[in-house]
Amino acid sequence: MKIDAGRNISLMKESSPFWKQGAFVAQSDREWWIGWGDSKWSAEPKPGRLCFYLPDFFLENKTPWLVFSDFRKVSRSGLIQELTSIANIDAMSRIGWKNANKEIFAQRFLEVQKRIASGAIEKAVPLIFFEGEGDFNEEFVQQRFKALTLETLASPYGFWKEGQGMVGATPERLFHIKQDQRKLETMALAGTGTHSEDLLQNRKERIEHQLVIDDLRRRLEPYGRVDVGETYEWKLRHLKHLRTDIDLWFQRDFSFEKWVAILHPTPALGVYPRESGWEWLRDLNYSEQELPFNRLGAPFGILLPNGDRTCLVSIRQIQWRSHQARIGVGCGIVAESQYEKEWSELQLKQNSIREALSL
């Protein structure tokens, strides 16, 4: 498919319909897919269209597919060039942020540690939310989109429609499948630190990461040959992670939703063993006030017109509804975890999100 680098000029104007309702995913460092215009939520993808897969974390949304009337593949360099006409704005003066509640995190941390000590689980990921109030209008979307075009390692993504939306840049891919191949590409991504830390020599981070590798291998082995690569440190702009690339050479292909059900959530965002319960995880991480913002860590996917499929894990993001917004972050808790270090990691992640999004 040829990149459409010439027709994105009018699309990036401040009056463009793209800023009213749209969606995008960076397929690579060079290529982005965008959708705009009339859109509709659907229970199934539409053949021959660019379809965005946007369920909640618990996969309970009955119409998770968002299909736009217009779509295009564009070059990142073309986007950057055209967005220079949109002025930078100090977003800090536009949004009133509240600090996350440390006591809530302490309660969630202790509850996870108790379940680990009882032998019920080996790992879980508690979340906290930083809340903000502001006008999340077309101007806000323009600024976040412009900021994300500067991301070259993490994968930018987002959507906005009818007063709600989310945008972010995730380092984690749930899977990628090319239509003409019988290979699924995924990754284990767990273990976080600053560029100065040695994650490969950190016992706690290695244990946490190995649980994700083992879980992914166990889930994929019934479907074909699984090749697990070497674990390495992956340096992003603000943080680094332990990463292991994993390929499945499958014997039988499945639908987009079936592959999601097989893989989501990995222990990097959920609980291990997964059978220990989604209901417990929901009760741990979400109050009634927070439930409308339960797309953190959810799959964010695209089904291309040629049948290629990519699904990201929607972390490192901001979500908004009306005048309310949340930045959510989580950390993997195992028996060796230390409370203050995990709290510091959450702060580090929150700061990296705000820097990436110019917030």
C-alpha cells in the first residue's frame, strides 16, 4: 500500500473534520493510519475498511469496533511538516491536576501482597489515577496529536468522539499479524527503570518479567511453534523496560477478537495466574467513579483493508469524558516488591506520560 503523503495537507488544518472525531495508530516510525468523518460503533469489523478495535479493559463492550467514513495512510514526516501551522499552547495552564491518592495505592499494594502470601496469585498490577479538569476540545486534541508525532520508539495511538477520547504512546504491542504470513508477533514487556538502572541484574524485575514470558508461552503453545528471543533492555525516551520478543508460527488463524481473548491481559497488566479472577482485579483497581475510564491497558487495535492486524496495549495515555480526565499508571507487584520503590515507579511513569503528551 502506498503512503498518501500529499493529501494530508487539508486534513491537518485547524478546521479539519479530523479534529471533531477521529482516530489514529502509528503502524511504524514512518507510517500512520488515520480515520475521520462520519463514524459508527459496530459489533463487527467492516470488510475493506480501516477498522479500529476499542474495547474496555474487561472486553465487555458489545460494539467495540469504530469505523470511519474516511481513512488514509500518511507519513509521519508529512504530518510533522503540516502541523507546524498549529501553534504550541501551554497546556499546564489549561488543566487543573490533582495528585494521586497515595493511601489508595497503599491499600491496593497490601491487598496484592496478602494474596501473594496466601499462594492465590504470584503477581498483580494495581493502578492509580491522576485526575484533571479542563476543556478537552478540538484544540486539546490538536496539541496532543502534534506532541505525539515526535515519538519515535513508543507507538502513538488515540481516538476522540462525542466528548470522550484517549491518546497516548505505548511501548507494548499485544500482537501483529500480516495477512500473507502465518506468524503472530508479540512481546513480553515488564520491568521498568530509569536509563541509569541495570534491569538485567535486578532480581525483582527479572522475576516479574519471566512471569510474563512464561504466561505468553503457555497461552500460545497450543496453537503452533513458539520462538522466544533473548531478553534485553529497551530504552525509550524517558524510561527503559525489559523486553523479550516472541513469535508464534500458528497452524490455524483466528479472528481478531479470538487472538485478543487468547492474549489479553498479559501479566504485565493483569494478574498471574489469570484464572485468579477478573472480578477481583476490577474490584481492586476501580471505584464507581473510575469505571468509566477503564480503557487503561485495554487492547487498541486496527484491522487494515488488506487484512493485516495490529493490536497495541493502551498504556501511557490520557483518557477524558466531558470536562474530566484521568492519567492512569500501574506497576507489577510480586513478593519481592517494595512499597516505596513501586510508588516512585508510578510517579516516574506519570511524569513520562505528561512529558510525551506536553501536559
